[in-house]
Amino acid sequence: MMIVFFTVAFAAQAVPPGEEPVEPYTQSDANAGATPFRGAGMLRAFHGRTGINRMTDDFVDRLLADKRITDIFKSQDIVRLRRLLKEQFCYILNGGCAYTGRTMKASHNNLGIQEADMGALVEDLQAAMRKEKIGFFEQNRFLAKLAPIKREAVQR
Ligand code: HEM
């Protein structure tokens, strides 16, 4: 019984390869900060899980190269950020993924993110979606879905 307990507890805390450990937290899709779209339309528009992963990698590359906000990402765990953004986007686009990251509030606490930083991130996301040739209507649907997260990420 004890062995089973420790195995489960350890598995839940396991740090994926290339990532740094974080303080324990409760995993839940509710942490993603948005509910998924219904149906397969948005997933199709983003070219399935392969398209989501490709677009998200390009998005993260743009964030890191963006002089306006690059300092915010210095000394953060980018391997973890990439993995969790892919999970979060796949979950929201109804691609059948679970989101295993922290809440949007907990993830962005104390990073000092301002309104303008959010604006820069949205521009980088738009550029990544354009490059993936996602329809303009679906781009805007996705951005509208993410918009409430601004309240959690921007520091007041
Ligand atoms: C729609 C808006 C946003 C979404 C959906 C989002 C999503 C995420 C996700 C999924 C994580 C990983 C959570 C975890 O490690 O458990 C994260 C972390 C992070 N985000 Fe955001 N984010 C948003 C806005 C922003 C903005 C505006 C900035 C700064 C320009 C930013 C900077 C960061 C940084 C630096 C981390 C790493 C924090 C750490 O490892 O402790 N995010 N974000």
C-alpha cells in the first residue's frame, strides 16, 4: 500500500527531461484559464496537433527574439514554457490534450508584466498564426478566447 502511494506521488512530481523542478501544485484543465472550443473546426483550422505544435514553437521563438519583452523570459524555463503552451493551446482548440501547468495567475505572479507586454505577445502570436496560414476568422476567435487571461497575467 505504502509502495503504491509513493510510486503515485513520485510519478506526479516527476520533472520532464530538460526541465527545472517547480513547487508542487494541483494539476487541472481549469488551470488553463479558458474553456475549449466545441467541435473539430478550430483544430482543423490550426492544422491539427502538428500545426498547433509548429505554430507554438514559432510563437515562442518570436517571444524570445522580441526586444520589447525578451528580458521577461531571461532565466525562465523555456523548455517547460514551450511544452505547457502547446498543451494549453491544444486543450483550448479541442485537440484532446490535458493541460498540466499552473494557473495563469500563479504562472505570471511577480513577473511584473505590463499591458504593453501583453500587446507585444499578441502581435507575436498573430505573426505565428499568419505564418501557419490560419484563417483570419479563426485567428480572431482564438485571440478572443485568450483575451480574459490578460487579467491574470498583467500586474497591477
Ligand atoms: C494570453 C496570454 C498568456 C498565456 C495564454 C500564457 C501562457 C503561459 C503558460 C501556459 C505558462 C506556463 C505555466 C507553468 O509553468 O506552469 C506561462 C508562463 C510564463 N509566461 Fe505566460 N502567458 C500569457 C501571457 C504572458 C505575457 C504577456 C508574458 C510576458 C510578456 C508572459 C510571460 C511568461 C513567462 C516569463 C513565463 C514563465 C514563468 C515561470 O516559469 O515561472 N506570459 N505562460
